[in-house]
Amino acid sequence: MKAKECSIKEDEIRPEDIFNEFMDLSAKDAQGFFDKSKFVEIACPACNSEGIESCFEKHSFCYNHCDKCGSIYVSPRPDLSELIRYYSVSDSQKFWSDNILKKTGDKRKEVIMLPNITRIEGILERDNRNPKRVLDVGSANGAFLTEWKKRHLDAELYGVEPGKESAQQCRDLGITTYENSVENEAGNNSVSGDLVTCFEVVEHVQDPELFAKAIYDVTASGGVAVMSCLGADGFDIQLLWEKSRSLMPPYHLNFLSQNGMVELFSKAGFDRVEIFTPGRLDVQIVEKSIERGITPDLSRFEKLLLSKGENVLQAFQKFLADHCLSSHVWIICYKD
Ligand SMILES: [Zn+2]
């Protein structure tokens, strides 16, 4: 499942100065935005275990580490209404759209979206599939579907997008758009895709079990759902743990382990679930973190490894990706 790779640098998609500003705003929001009386306690969102191996606090949110499947998750967490309010009106969310996404949009297209399309094509080709109805969950401004159509002229495009402005942008591009969350829209029988895509959403959702069932419902029989997300088993997450910038509340509530992901999407009804991790940034993220003075507790061997030159570290990153040890995860779910 190889896609043609172009090089990627963390700075290009998360420029240091504006990303720092975004993180400061997120930390402020995390502390002050929410009515915490509305927070709900949850068990592990992947395997339902209530057992906790360990936990830590970040910006007043508590991350638990599941003792059964190894997932990391926020509990207690905002209920759905608080989370929707957050994504609609919080300062950090506005900053993310107005600054980071707008300023890095072209680069993100080149180094993330186009390789994503090639990777999906590889998956479909391997399985000899030629899906006609393509449904993007969280279709944002419609950019992915528009690019898809350029390469697949007979595709019918569908988007599920809760944001009013984004949903309108999708419609303007000729995409049949359901202005809703997938969880709320899943009961509507007309919504379904032979190929369902969903990029970087799993880590944000309030109720992963409900979300997984909704993804199952909107995947047509004989279809496939392809999702990307961040996972708990990746090198940078395992090494940096609570010091990881990715573990940022309230944005990232769920860092599922690979076992957790398989359990969650199998429980939702999918007949087969495959995981792979095409990540390219784990080692860079750890190196950058150390440069910033955020040093994890490293073993002697890890220090030795990280002192090696670019060639060794590139080969090591490839090893991580090839053996499901990167934090950038793809979940492929098949429905018979
Ligand atoms: Zn678990």
C-alpha cells in the first residue's frame, strides 16, 4: 500500500510561530471556555474498559491510559452540546481556520491531500474496486472531493459537513452536501457511499462508538470506509506522552491504540478492519520537541538512536511506518 511520497516538514503544515499562538489560545480556551458541570465521565471509548493504567492532566483536562487496550482518552469530557459550541465560537478554532488552514492550505494540498488520494487509489486498485459514490465525512471546503473528481470523472460526490459556511462552499462546488454531523445524519437512508472517507476526525469526536456506528451506516454494502487519525501506539506519542503537543485538549480527545481501533470498528459492524501507519513525521516531531527544550525521559538506546544522522533516522522512520509504529494511522473498514 505504497503511495508516492514527497518530503514533508512539520514546519510547513504547522508553522512554528502561528502554531504556538494557536496552542496558547487552545490552552486558554481549555481552561476557561467550558461549563465543566456539563462534563461527562466515560469508560475507554474503544474497548469500554473502566480500568486505567495511568493518567495525567493537561490544561485542566484528564487523559486516561486504558489498562486493557492502551488507548489514551479524555475523561471527563465535554458533552456534545459543549463541544459543538466550542467548534462554533471558540477563539482557538477561529484562529485555526483563519490563520493555520488559510496560510498552509496550498502546502497541505501538496504534501497531505494529493498523497492521500494516491494512497486511497492504491487501496482500491489492490481490491479491484471502482467506487462510484464517494462520501467525505467532514468534507470541510470540499477540496478533497474536488481533487478526487479531477481524477475520477464518473464519481458522484457527497459530503457530510456540520459547518454552515463550509457546507455552502461544498454545494457551490456541485457536491451533494448534508449539513449535519455524521452521527445525526446516519439515520437518513439516502446518505451512503461506496467509498467513505474521513480525515483526522476520529481523535476529535465526543462519542467514538456512536461515530463508528454512523460510519458503518453510511458505508454501502460491499463498500469501504477509509479514515486517517492519530493513534496512541506511535513513536512520538509513546516517547513524549504527556509532553506531546498532539495531546491537546479539547481538540484531541481520543488517541486510540490499534487494538482499540480494530475493536471499535468491528463492534460497529464492519466485517474486516485493517490498520496501517504511513506516518512520516514521528522522528521529526521528537527531534523538534527536544530542540524546543521539551525533553522526554529517554533511555540510553533512544538517545543513541536520535544522535544518529539523517540517513539512519529516515530509515528508522520508514521502519516505524512499515511496522504500524507511527502515530499517523489509517483505518480501512470493509462492509460485506
Ligand atoms: Zn481500552
